[in-house]
Amino acid sequence: MPKLTIDGREIEVEQGTSILQVAERLGIFIPHFCYHKDLSWAGNCRMCQVEVEKAPKLVISCATVAAEGMVVHTKSEKVKKAIRGVMEFLLLNHPIDCPICDQAGECFLQDYYMSFALHDSRIEINDKLKKRKKIDLGNNIVLDTERCVLCSRCIRFCEEVTGTRELQFVKRGSKTEITTFFDKPIDNPYSGNLFEICPVGALTSRNFRFKCRVWFLKKIESVCPVCSTGCNIFICSTNKSMGSYPAGGVDDQIVHRFLSRYNPSVNRSWLCDEGRFSYKSINASNRLGNALRKAGDDLQTLEYGESLTMLHGNLKSIKEKYGPESIVAVASPQRTNEDIFLFRKYFKEVIKTPNILLGETSGRESALQMEDSLLRRKDKNPNTRGAIEIGVREIADSEKLLDIINQGKIKALYLMNSGIIAGRNGNERIKEALKKVEFAVTHATHMEEGLKYFNLILPVSTFAEREGTFTNYSGTVQKLNKALNPSADSKGDWEIIAELMKRMDYPLKTLKSEDVFCMLSEEVFSFKGMTYGNIGDSGMVLKSQEF
Amino acid sequence: MEKRISEEKAHVTAILKGLILTITSLLRNIFLGDKPTIQYPEEKRQYSERLRGVHILNKREDGSPKCVACYMCATVCPAECITIEAGESSDKSIEKYPVRFEIDMLRCVFCGLCVDACPEEAIIMSKEYECSFYSISDSVYKKEFLMNRPSLEKGELGYRPEINPNLRGKGGKFLPFSFFSKNKS
């Protein structure tokens, strides 16, 4: 355990920690380009130089292992001068096209220039070396070799994380640039990470290109809803009502991108493309805002209050007429723990039906949905584990559900997510099956073709529009935060259920998502002791039920 | 008591001074015809060289907007009156251009910060200060309208940031780095 001093502060660290990591732990910032906490040490940008007493020259802190008795200075004149020199070299041929660069605002070059360099260039703008710009690297990435600082983060990512090795340096000296083999598109399932780890504007996102300047974006911590890994993300959105976009902005609220959020126990710094680009569904034009009722072949808009009255009335009369066994409730692993918990409570304790199923939406048919050892998992539902822990254990896919309906004993069907039936192929079969049900109701986030066979459709908010928690496959409970305002009448699923419970005279005081979670942690053993406060940003692992 | 009287005396003198000024001005206006009133709109007042009037969007030689949709003006605007929507330009050397560029003239406070912020000298100000509209939708000046105001371009230009004309960027090029570094170390 070496003991060293950095800027006058003493610290003891594990063997093998680099000086930069030690400084990070102390809260001392050392500028760097090539160092990334989840990649190997390259030490080629020379930005992180520090002065170590008794060492003949400055050393690069990212690749120098802390040793016993080291005395490190990160802010001495010698270091400042060296950093300024490095910056001058890096910016020598930089095109300074910050106005049209999407990285501007979160660019390491910009930040370091302002805080460490502030020099005048010794080269005229027209004498700068020209390189290739705006090169298409597949559907997700645009490469600009002029802006590159040759830190090799992207190259190491392709080598060490995905193992695909698409990118490499070519040419020599100041003409060096990164490229794929003859600009072959990068199509690995983690390509989105490349533009996220790029410290400058060399690799930028094609989807985010020119959509919004980064300083207008609001970053909210959340969890990716695309598979059961539950990667930590930031939802970056513009929201006029939250004051993060100048008035007269294009629309009220738009999600522009997802960024990965560092969580060493879940996703480290990475995010798969499927998850990264799933934000588009939140902005989709077919988002449902109002409750809908079947009127003949069409759907008719309904007031929120009216829809609840209708729902309550129908469920109650069916329960009295045919008994609680005639009601089937299908919870969805796409929804949060709070939703599933209250849903189960309502149907178990109030309606008293034995038929509470977990509607598994079998994976979407696409080439991207394979499982791999890095992040992606076959189970495309973010909260299957949570539902099982809460007690909704009987898993049903759409085939099984259709079978149950076709037996004809079911009079009321309550779906928490329309996805299990609607939006599937074979609409005719669904239509026939749902005809046998007296009252079919579903919660839905998006308008889909299959929805028109339901008697009542309640709008619910997407994961980005609400607070809640997801439990990932390994049992880490992670918190979602509200990034957007829900569209029109849409509510959280549990809010609808809570209303129904109140109408059934169930004593329920809860109004906030947090209170529902408190109820959950009191009643379900594996969630014991958890609150929104102590889950924190990195999540909390479920208690094991072994003992 | 004495102090109070002296104070009141001071008021009297001040009032008298004021009245003398008023009356002399009145007499001068009546008899010498030295009137500050002008017959607007037939007559117009000469304003400062740096008057901040209605905006103009500069064009390149080929008639496309000089603006690269960097959002600097929209970011700095205290009245939040500028709306920009960026798009991919077909010209590879330009890359980014404004698909939409609108200024809400009813919100604009004519502070000129957008002109200061512009790295391309794409937005400048004319000396026109009369902007009247018949409807609210007319008050939002669109890109085409802001770009094509020959009457204003021929007339004198108003407020512009004082930069060395030799440093000015030309079509698609950017200003030298030294221009951006105001705080020299």
C-alpha cells in the first residue's frame, strides 16, 4: 500500500493505482484526453503531465503507477508550461469550427483551452493542415479527422471492449488520422459509445447531428428500459417549461439523446445502440394522450375521470356477476416496481382474483436482439426480476394469454401493457379472442393498430415521464427520474390503480411514487429497508431470500 | 428654526432658477425659432452611428446565408427572441446552415448582443428603427425577409462589433484563433 503526497495532501492507495486515479480520488483535476477509466492506459496525449519530485522529467500521471513516498505537484509552473505546450501542438492544425461542431460545450479541447492554455496560435488559419471532414461511418457515426487529437480512445474501445477492431491510425506525423478500412461503416452493436468517449468532435452522432446545442440540454439520471440489464443513462432533453431551451424553441419537449451514466456494477461507461437510440419512441408522434373508448369500429376520446368511472363500474359489476375468477389481470415487466406492486395488491386484495399473470412481451424480431456477454440480454423487459420478487410469478406470453381467453371463462381482461397483444401479428386472432371477453381494458403509451379491439384504453406515461424503480436481472434496484412532463392525461400505472383502489374503499393514503415504494419495501422482504433516498444513483441490490 | 428657513430659501432660489430656464427656452423657441420638435415622419432625426435597429442577415457571394446556425445569438439573447433550426447543408465546406431563422420583433429588446456573439458576422444591425406590423404573425421576421432587405443594405448600417476588418471571415472560413482569445495569459 504505497503512501504518496499530491499537492500537499497525503493518501494511501492500493498497489497499481495510477497517479491520475489517485488525484481523481482526492478531487484534484488533471486534464487528460486519452485516459478513460474503462480502457487501458495509452499515455499518448501527454496532457496529464505532472511533476514528481526527484524524477528527472515530468511524468504522465495516467500511466505512472503511484509509488511509496512520491511527492507530486499538479499545479506547478513547470506543469502549467508543459500543458500549454501540449495544447498548442494539439490545436496547431485544429480547424476551430466550434460553431458547427456538435461537441462544442462538452469538448475537452474547448474546456482545457479556456482553463489551461489561452494562447495565440502561431499559425495562420490558411496555413493549417487540411484533412478529410464529414466522413460517413455507418448510420450512427460521422468522422471529422481535422478535429481529432489522436487520443486513440475509440481505437482502444474497438479493440478491448467490442473486440471488433474497426478503427486504426493511418499515415504518419501531423498527417496521422483515424479511419476504418476504406471508410467501411462501423456497424457493431456498441458503436454509439465511440462518439460518447470521443473527447473532441472527431466522432459525432449522426442522429444527434445539428439537432440541438448541448448547453440547452437537461440531463436527468434514469435507467435504460430496453432490456433487463438496466444500464444507467442520462436522458438529455430540451424542455421549455423547465427553462432549458430559449423560448420559441421548436417544440415543448424533445428527448435528443441518451448518454451512458457510469455505474461500475452494471454497465460501467457503456450503452448498447439499441438502448441508446430507443429515445426516439418517446418523441414518437403516436404517443397516447387521452383515454379512449370503443365506439363501434372507432375509438372515442374520453375524459380521464369518466374513464376511471367506467373502468371501476365495469370491473365491479363483472366481479359481482361472474365472480372474481372471471377477471384476468396481466402485469407488465415493462413497468416499474411501484406499478406492479400496486397492481398486484389491487387484484389480489381488492378484486381477489387468482389470475394475476406476468405478460412477457417476447422479444422484438430484429437482428440486434441477440444476447452478448457485455450488456445486451435476451429478456427485453427491464423489470422481470422485480415483478417476480413482488410476487407476480406466473409468466404468460401472448400465445398462452390467447389460449386462456379462448377457453371462454374470462369475462374481463386487464392488461398493464398493450404490447403483449396489440402490435403483434395476427390481428384477426386477437380480434376474435377479444370478442369473447366482455370487457377488455389496457394501459398504453403509444397508439397501436391492435388497440381498437379493446373496450377501454388508458393512457400511461413512458418511463421518462415518471419516477419509479426498475429491478434488473441481477437484482439491482435502480431509480428512474422524471425527465419530461407527461403528455396530456397520461398518468403512471400505479396512479390509475390507486384511484381504483380508493373507489373500492381501500384505505390508501399514498399520493406520491415514493410512498408506494415505501409500502413496497415494507411488504416485500427482498426490498426491505430501501427508500428512494438510500437507493441513490448507483442502485441497491435486493436482499436474498435464502434465510 | 434658522436652519429650516435657510433650507426654504434654497428652494425658492432653485425654483426661480428653473423658471428662468423654462421661460428663456420658451421665449427663444417663440422668437428665434430654435425648436427641438421635428415633423416626424416627414423629417427624421439623425441618430448615432451605432444605432441598434432591425437585424439583417448577411449573405455569402452566392446568396446563401452566411449564418452557420451555431446558436450563439440564440444562446446569448436575453429576450429569447431568436429561433433557429439547423440543417445539413449540401455544400460540404459549410456543413451547417439555418433551415429556419426567426426573430420575434415584439420580444426583441435591440440590445445587440446577438451581433456581438456572432462568430461569422452573419447577423448585423441596420439603422432602421421603424418596425410596425399589421398582425402578430408579421412580427416574427423570417429568414428570407431578414436576408433580403436591399433597402436596408444600401442604407447605413447600424451597430456592429468593432472588429478589425482584416480579420473578418470570408465565405465559410472561420476567424483566426486569436480573435476568440480575449483573455490573453
